[in-house]
Amino acid sequence: MTLKQLFYDWGGVNVSLFHAINDSSGEFLIRLAHAGNLAGDYWGMPALFCVLVLLARNSTHRNDLLAAARLRLQVRRLIAGFLFTWLGVALLKVWLDFPRPLTVLGANVHVFGTPHDLYSLPSGHTAYAALVAVVSWMLVTPVFRPLLLIFVTWVGWSRVVAGAHFPADVVAGALLGSVAGMSAHRLVQALPGEGNPAPMRRAFDHVLAQARRAHVAGQRARAFALLQDAHVLGQCLLWPHLLSHLWMLRLAFAHRDGEEMRGQLLRIALVPIGNVMGRLPLGNTGDAQVSAFRPMPIPARLKESLEEHYGG
């Protein structure tokens, strides 16, 4: 017996179970399956992202900083988990290249939606649904968590009803999405001050404005020193972090500093990864003269501002 026969065909049970589900009839079941296909579509990710961001902002406005921090952390875990899921699904589909039910069973398959004939394993819809369930698990009370399991089951069932996947594809997708979500939970770390970033953003904007004025006045050394302070203040916030490096790049270009330009281009590429994963070297001044991964002592002049924001 081959590995495929053991883990995918299930001794013929995979095809038998597919027929049992795919032969489901009735207007209500078909409509329910249509809704499940829509619910598991990757295009729902931007909508979920926006909902979580809005909930986080609302929690901040209500001064519920713990809830706001938890929501923002799960937003970043959703982004990382989505990338893990998408990459895993794409690699497995191409590597395994298992045919879809329509190719294997032909006219014996009931299909709705766009018919497909390639890349059956794993089910991308189910993988995404499982990721959503894992990310949402920490955000809902225990009484509602069974609904997340029902959601994943519903999406997986709908893909079989649609004739798009075998049950084994659905199981593999659910496992992949769950592993991606749990990996994101483990790898993506909380950031200081995530519950209420507004005070630190104001401090960053103030220092950046000083740096811009120094640049206009031709005070290169002062402008760069202020940008280093701005980097320390803003590195836990994605846009301020990126903005500090863009300004350092601008100053390096203005003075034809090739080494600094190369260093800033590297750091600009690393900013999204570092901020999403929550793995940032706190206190790092952001210039090319120090390692991009080296934590540094926070300057005394910035400690008061940082401690006020971070609650430390």
C-alpha cells in the first residue's frame, strides 16, 4: 500500500465520502454550500482585517487598552498566518499536483461555481477558514469557540458539495491552516505600547518635525541625530518606523553617502517583517553604523517619553 493510498485514498473511503456529501440535494443545502464557499474565500481576509482594526480603535477610545493591544496583536498574527497559509497551500498544490474530483470522477460529480481540474490538495478555502478560527480563538469567550469549529466544518463541507475537493483535501487544508495560525501565534510577539500608540506617535511626530527643520537649515549632524531619536521612539509603529528610515535614506542620498544608503534600503525592506512579527531591537538607532538586529540602551532623554507610553 502506497502512502497516497493510506493517507489520501483511505482505502476508498475518501471517494465514497465525497459521493455521500456531493450528492446532497435540496435547495437549502445548495444555498448553504454557496454561502460556505463565499465565507471561506481568501477575499474575506481584508474585511476581517478591517473589522479587527476598527474594534481595536474602538477599544482604545473606550480606554480598554488591554483589549486594544490584544486585538492589534491578533491583527498581526492574522497577517503572518495568512502569508504562511497562502505559501503552504501554493507549494503543496503545485508539488503534489493531485487532480480535482471532476478530473477523477467525470460526470459523476455535481459542480457549481467555476470548475477546476488541477491542484486539489489541500483546500485553500478550508485552510483560510481554519486560520480565521485559530486567530479568533483568543478573541471570543469559550462559549462561542464551538462556533469557530462549526465554521471550519461548514466551509470544508461546502467545498465538497461544490465538487471542488475531496474530503481528504478539506482535512489537509484544515490542518495546514491550523498549523499556520498556531505558528503565527508562537512567532508573532506583542509590541510595547500596542494598546495606545497615539502618545508615542505624537512624540515621534514632534522629533521628526525637528529633524526636518534641521535638514532644511543644513544642519546635517543634528538632523541625523534627531532621526535616530525618532527611530527609537517610533520603531514599534509601522508607519513611523518606515518613515524614520525613509528620511535617513533621503539624508544619505542628499550627502551621497553610499554606505548609509545601502544600509537604509536593507532596513526599509526589513521594516514590515519586523513590525508584523513583533521582533524589533528596542533602542536601536536605525542607522547603518549599527547592526539592524542589535538592541541598544535607550538614551536618557527618551526614557521618560517611552516609559510614559509603554507603561514601564
